[in-house]
Amino acid sequence: MPSSNKTAIVKSAMRTFAVLEFFRETKRAASVTEISSALQMPQSSTSVLLSSLVELNYLEYDRKTRRFIPSYRVGLLGDWIRRSPFRDTQLTDLMEELWSATGGETILLGQQTGAAGMRYLHVVPSGYQLQFITHAGQIRPMVRTALGHVLLSQMPNTKIRGIIRRNNADEPSQSARVRETAFLEEIERIRRRGFSESGGRTTPGANTIGMLVPLPKRRAPLAIGIGGPIERIAAKREHIIAVMQSRLKELTDKAGLRFVEK
């Protein structure tokens, strides 16, 4: 590899970490101009770098204020070493509490990525030999996951239709594509009851129950879910729903937050 390429890669890495260090020091959202000026980087290069970090879910972008802020994924990068996620430990503590309260089922945290994808940001694996298996960083179509469904329930139907068509266009299997009318009816049921449930429709033999995580306004929505084999989840379904609702309400009351509204 030519030395110029090596230099470019090192420079990109240095700039990426400089951006993250900037947020660590300022502890607030910032615009492209602010970041470019503070780090003495060309504004065009800064804009491209920030857009890339948003696409990878390391930053969030508020179109109204035109400002960037680190996502929860940044905090979770070192969680396995020091358990020190962005802001505080409430979110990962919540996942551990749900793991214990539901008998060790898989606990999932997800967020929309790109135009129509859902990325698992953090996973607490099940303690059972037979378990629902997924990995942090994995991306799935929004219409094919329980967490994606609960995130979609916060969007207007016009936007959901666009995501359905995008996911269907990318799905090679005709049988795996969703029917728009039936899907929107399911989204409406999720809005009424406050949670999503895959029931083996997205992953054969597995059921995941998903709910929205309460967050401050202007933060990108997060969804949390509990997944496992259909039969095992069915046996404690009511308990799982009650525990999730109770713990999320406690988190809401403690932080003085309301659920994200679209």
C-alpha cells in the first residue's frame, strides 16, 4: 500500500477521535462550523466525516438545530470494560435488570440506521442453552424486527410506507416481503397497546417483545426488547410485558422524561 494511503487512513482516524474528544470536553451538541473551527479542520472535510459518523450510528444529527451529538453507541463501546455509557449507567443497568427479572432471556437495544435499517447497539445474551442469538452491530430491515416495528410506530404512515417499499425492494425472497396494508394495521395495534411482538413472523421459532425507551426530546429513538424461543416467552409473556412497562416507567419518572413523540 502506498505511503500516501497510509497517511490518509491515519489522518482520518485521528480526526475521528478528535471529534469524539471534542464532545467529551464540551459535553454539548455542536454544529459543523463549531467543530471545524475548534479542531482547525476544513469545513468540507468535517462535514463529510460527521455525516459518516451519523450513518454509522456514532453521532446523531438534529435537522432543526443542525447540530450533532454522540449517540448511545459511543458510550456503549467501552461499557464492557468500565460500564460507563454516555451520560450514566441507567440504560445498561436497565438491560441487566430485565435480564434478571425475566429469567435470563436475551435483552436487545436497537436504533434506526440509515434510511430503513435497524441496528442492534447492545445485547445482553441469554443464560439459556437454547436462546435467541444476535450480535451488537448487526443490521436488519426495520420491517423484519420487533424493535424496528416499535420504532416505526412513532412515525407517520407516509414515512412507514417508504420504508416498507425500501425493505421490500432489498428483499430477494418474495415470501419474506411484507404487505403494506397488513403491516400498517399491525403498526396501529402497536401504537394502541404500547409494544411490538414478533411472534415468530420475523425469526421462525423466536418471539421478541419490544418497547420504546424514554429519552430526552431531540434524541434519536431507541427500542429495547426481550427475545427467546416462542414457547418459553409465551409461558411468561404477561410477566415480561409487566416488568418491561414497570422498569421503563421507573426510568421515565426518575429522569422526568416523556416518551418520544413524533
